[in-house]
Amino acid sequence: MAKRDDLVVGLDIGTTKIGVIVAARTENGVDIVGIGTHPSRGLRKGVVVDIDATVDSIKHAVEEAELMADCEITSVYAGIAGSHISGINSHGVVAVKDQEVSESDVARVIDAAKAVAIPMDREVIHVIPQEFIIDDQDGIREPLGMSGVRLEAKIHIVTAAVTSAQNVVKCANKAGLNVMDIVLEPLASAEASLSDDERDLGVCLIDIGGGTTDIAAFANGSIKHTSVLGLGGYHISNDIAVGLRTPFDEAERIKKKFGVATARYLASDDVISVPSVGGRRPREVSRKILCEIIEPRVDEILSLARQVLVKEGLEEKIPSGVVLTGGCSALEGLADLAEEIFEAPVRTGIPRHIGGLQDVVRGPMFATGVGLTLFGNERIQGRSTARFRIRDGSIFTRVRQRMRDWFYGDFD
């Protein structure tokens, strides 16, 4: 297998599965050319808890993707999630030199906006401009060349626990991969699933994965809020395993094949066969009982996500409604239940803006992986990316260097 310079690879390190998406860069975007998945054994709630098991899962997924794409994978864009993720909004103001906004003015105002106190055990993952304001004229997305004397910037800063980010990079490095950048998973999912109209009008993306539920709210074309809940599809499967007294793997299978978000949407009250533990004979259980186990947990996840929006004052600022992604969003009846809870339109998000094997990744569980390739493609087009490895030196030095790299990369 040969190395190819036109490829960009997304590595989705999830709680229940490792996904590797290989895309070829084209003039119009990216074409999907390879996919590899493997069960994830070394993560809990989106955080690495067993490095060796995670490395082994990554290697298997990479080998499958390499075989399908007929290439050698050496570098990836890795996703990160977990309840340790935190997002904050910040604001900065500077005076404009020469009464015309230059690149140095933009650099200074971003620098002023991100001058917030961040604990030493946390690392900046993203610094995302929301909007610029010139002499009280707000809603400006590109201020370069505009006349004015006062420049303001509103930005969104995403931070993560340093150790969690390091462990993601370490696992990829041990699997023989260079990490070109770390990307917040809900931002990657949004890149693949949302339209520009939805971002402008206001929309909330909820990525219900195996161990976490990621939330990203957009309005006026920019990110307004990011957060991560420590609940996901794993907890639904665990409830089924306990409630029906069946092995976890069987509970996962039953959830995917027979699960419905609420018994109200159950077409027929069939009887399903449930394997028992300890070598006992399988039992016959009503499908309605299964749904009554699933519904409280699904209701809890969606209600907590709604509480996040209410707390941040964003409930009335998402007229486009809610977009559900992640493997758990494929659960039958979930979108209908979400519409009742959020009192807003809800749809299931599938990857878009791609070519190639788009029918193979046409599912909400691939949104993050595809979004990572789209993110990587934009970075490559914008500048030459620098590999991010765990380096020697103080945490402060590493964080400062990362912020400088992202900062100049966004505004070169």
C-alpha cells in the first residue's frame, strides 16, 4: 500500500466503537474512499481508561480502512469528547490603528478576548470567533479592510482536561499515527450534518453517542454553546441488561433490533426471545416491557439536553429546531419523542457535503468521522498543519504554543 498526499483521515474514538474515515481531497470538497470500524474496549464516557485496549481497537479500525482505501494511513484528525469538555464565551476590545482594520488588529482583539483565566490542568482545544463589532456595528464576520476606530470580538473557547487530550494523542501515537489536530466531536458532527441556513437561523445539534451526549448550539452562523453530558447509548443498553437480566452484548443487540424510544410508537406488542445469564434457557419477554425500560433513560437524556439550552437562554434562539446525530439517534421513535420534549422540529442528521462512498456513510453514526475529514480538509487548504504530539516542557508552554498556532492559522 502506498502513501497518498491527497488523503485526509478522521479518527472517531468513541465509547462503543472506533471509526476511521478516509477521504480524498477534491476541488469540490472530499470523496469518501475508505471506512474502518471496530468495537471500542478502552473508553468510558468518552475518556480513555485503558490505553492498550484503545490502541488495539484503533489498529484494527485503521487496518480495515487501509484495506478498503488501498492506502497507508500515517496521520489523522482525532475527535475528543467527554464530560471534562467545557466551553466559554469571551469578549475583547481594542483600538483600530490607522482607522482601517488590519490583520494585526484582528490578532490583537482575539488576543484580548482569549485573555481569560484557564486552570493549569486544562488545555485550549478551539478558539472560535463568533462575530466582530466595529464602532457599535455588530454582526460582522470578516472585519479586514473595514473602516473604524474601535474593534470588538466575541469568541467561543473550548477547553479540555490536559490528561484526557494527552491520552487521546498517546493512543493514536502508539497505533503508529500522527495527530494533526484534536477536534471537538460535536463541532465535527455539525460540520457534516448542518446546513448554512440552519446555522444562520439557529439550531441545536445533539450527538447521542455510546458514552456521552454532545451538545452544540448555533445562531447567526456561529457557535454559541458547547457542552457534553455523561450519558449515552451505553446507559440504555446497561438498563436493558439489568432489567431483562441478559448479558450486555445481547442487550446491545436487542436494543438495536427491537428497541423503540417509547411504547407509544410500538406498532405491535410482539414477544422477543431474551438470552439469560449463567447458561439458563432464553426467556420470552413482551416487546412493550423492553420499551418501558428504554423510555425513561431516553427521556432523561433529552430532558437534560433541553435543560442545558434553557440554562444558557438558547431555547428560544433555535427556530430551526434540533438535529440528532450519533449511533443512538437511529433508535426508532427517538425523533418523535424529542419533538415532544423540545417543542421544536427535530430531524436525524446524516453526513452531507461529500462524494465518493456517500451511501456507505449515510447514517448518523458516521457524522463525527465524516466531519473530522471535512475539518481536516479546510485546515489543509487554509495553511500547512503542524503535527501535534505530546511534547516536553510545561503545560503552559504547550497551551501557549497551541493557541498561537490556531490563532495565526485562523487569520493568515
